[in-house]
Amino acid sequence: MLPLFASCGEPMRGIAIGDAEPAPPLQLTAFDGARFDIAAHKGSVVLVYFGYTHCPDVCPTTLSDWAKARRALEDDSAKVKFVFVSVDPERDTPELAQVYARQFDRAFIGLSGTVEEIESLKTAWNIAAYPEGDTRGRAYSVAHPAYTFVVGRDGRLRYLYEPGVRSEDLAKDLRKLL
Amino acid sequence: MKTWQKIFASCCSVLVLTVAACDRAPVVTPVTLTVHNAWARPADSGSSTALYFILANSGHGADTLVGVASTEAEVTELHVSTQRGGMMHMSQVRTLPVPAEDSVTFRPLGAHVMMMRVLRRLTVADTVAATLTFSSGQQVVVRAGVRPN
């Protein structure tokens, strides 16, 4: 009898998306006026996180973990794009989003858009994001998706990763997707 | 400040004093709450960060964290991050029990001191401070070293 799982590798840590559909559209104008289009990055693995720059805990934790994973990828890191999208268009300009993302790693891409663009994005990606706490001033927080979305080289949405995933585990999984 | 106060202040990172009537010796409440391993991530001015640390209570009685303040941010609050239904939420917590002879860990994706819209750029090797106030009257100053992780 053949041993079970003999050919199985280490399981992926992410949550597999059963019927991997093509990634929803993600087209926004970057701080320098260049158009970012996720469809143009077929051939690369793309990580997408929807957060906001005033986020004091979860977003910086996620982006720090991304940065560690990217370093662990070494030469392969060029084949992976890390995209932070602000879902707080009232406060985050494309420039702020880019400066924020680059705090963690110079290769990270930070994006924002108009209120209308972000609303369209939320619909397309089937995600929610909304202000919470004391929204009278500028110091409110924003509820946002917990997961990192991972798009495979074929442009299909493949995995979701929980916040707090170990960076070495994320790096291992990303290597398998390359 | 009186001489004894200066000496005491220079010896302790946390200071708990109850000064009795002026003609009597001051009563010094034993320090039972201490903070260890405090750190915060870098942040640009106007951006946000969080303080993470271990809060230890060596006393025989429980205490309750009832407030946090800092002059380093527009808003400083005690918060907890929670994940519900695929969403991340951050909620303010008004009080947090600190059991006797135990510790509470403030950590990423959990309880933290939220500092929103910091008033200066916080870079690696800076220190950022906040003061915790407890129901016992004790106050503990958190001095967090700024580092990426």
C-alpha cells in the first residue's frame, strides 16, 4: 500500500478560495499620477490589504509581517507585489498611502482614491469598511477587512491570510505560488 | 520638590505617593505595578501608533486600569483590536482588570494603548511615553522604545 500523503508537501497556511475567480478589478491612480492596475501584474503574486494609515495596530502589524516575509523571499521578492489600499479616502490621499506603505518596505505600493473609487472597490471585492468610534473629529478608527488577499500569478484570487500569520510561514507559502 | 521626593523620583521609574497632611511624614504606597518590554512602532507626525508592554501586578490585591494619558498624541486611549466576521475592529476599553500577582500583556492584535495623530515623528530609538492610572490611585509611566517589531 502506498503511504498516504507521501507526496503531500507542507499545507498552505492561508485559507484557500475554492473556486478561484479572477481577482476583482483594482485600478487606482498612484501618488505620482501613474495608474495602478492589478490586471497588469499577471505573472506576479500580488498581496492586497485594505486598511488605513491612521490604523495604530492591525495594519502596521500586517505590513511589518509583510516586510519580514519580503526580506525572507530574498531574490524571489521581485516576483511578489505588496499592495496596501486605504479604505479611508476622507483622510488618506494617494501620497499619504504611499508614504505609509513605504515606511515598512520601500518596495510596497500604497494606494488610495476618491470616495467613489473606494466605494466601487469595496463593491467589486465584496468587502466592508466604515468609520467607527468617535467620528466627530479626525481621530476616528475604521473597521476594515482582517485578511490579506493573495492573488496568484494567473491573476486569480487564491488565498486569504489571517492577521498575525507568521512572516516565515507567509514567505514559505508565497514561494510555493511563484 | 522636597529633597526626599527628588531622591525617590530618581530611584523609581514608577512613582506612587500619597502625601499626608503637611506636618506628618508622607505615606508611600508600595509600588506593585510595573511595566516591562514596552515598545511602539515608528510613526510619522499626524499618524498613529500603539504602545505594547507587559503590565505586572506583584501586589496581593487586584487593581484596575482606569485611564491612560499622553502629551504625545491628539488622542490616547486604551483599545482592543478584535476580529469579527472577517473584519477588524478597534474598540475603546474604559477599564481593564489587572489580577493580583499576575500580568496583562498588551500586544499587537490585542489590547494596546492607542496613540492617534502623534504630535511628532517617532523614529527608531526614540522613546514615547504615556501614563497609566489605576483605581488604587497608582500611576505608572510607560516609556516605550520605538522599533519596527
